[in-house]
Amino acid sequence: MQIGELARRTAVTVDAIRFYEKRKLLPAPIRTEGRFRVYSVDDIERLSFVRQMHGLGFSLREIRELSVLRTRKVEACKSARGLLKANVKEVHQKIRELKSLESQLVTDLKKCNKELQHRKGHAARACPVLEELKTK
């Protein structure tokens, strides 16, 4: 199949497929005499693997490593485990950062709500959150 058909079957853009090829995440395709790329069913599976790993947060370098490890079957488990552990650690760090962000946003929202309540019986004051940002 040609690149357009591969893109259609995998819901990946033609540009993304070319990008993955340049980054060696997909093997260089066979080309016709007219220089058209030709792909196989195996390429659909490879591309699906790349998308799945990318969706799990793996970097392109890590996906390339995992792709190589897949060919080693049984011996690959320990190396794959190491990459998975590193990604779990990163996810935990992101969760901590997001919880901190959420806490700050909730605090700021309470400040806004308090000011809006105040305005019901008094003259409006400047937004406390925006005023606080000016001093930081």
C-alpha cells in the first residue's frame, strides 16, 4: 500500500509517517520505480505500536529502544522494565506538580469568589488574584 493508504488505515497523517521514518521509528519503506513509498501490513502494526507508546508518554528515543527490544523477545523484558519504571517515576512527578497547580488554582478561585461576594454590598475592588500576580 502507498503512504496515503497507510495513513488512512492507521489514522496517522502522512507527515507524521514521514517524521517517524526520519526518526528511525519506522524502517525505510520500499520504493517503486516512480519513487512512491510502499508499505506492508507489518508497517501498520509498527505504526500502531509507535502511536501506543507515544500515547503512554514515551519519548521518541525510548520508543525506538522499545521497538528494538521487541525483536529480542524474551531477553528484552528487563530492559523494558527499566524504561517502564522510569516513565512511572516521571508520571508520579507530573501528578505531584498537577496537584500543586490544582491547589493554587482552588486557592485563587476562593479569592475571586470572596471578592465577588464582597461586591454585592460594597464598591468593587481590583481582582485579588491579578493584583497578587503584579507583586510576584
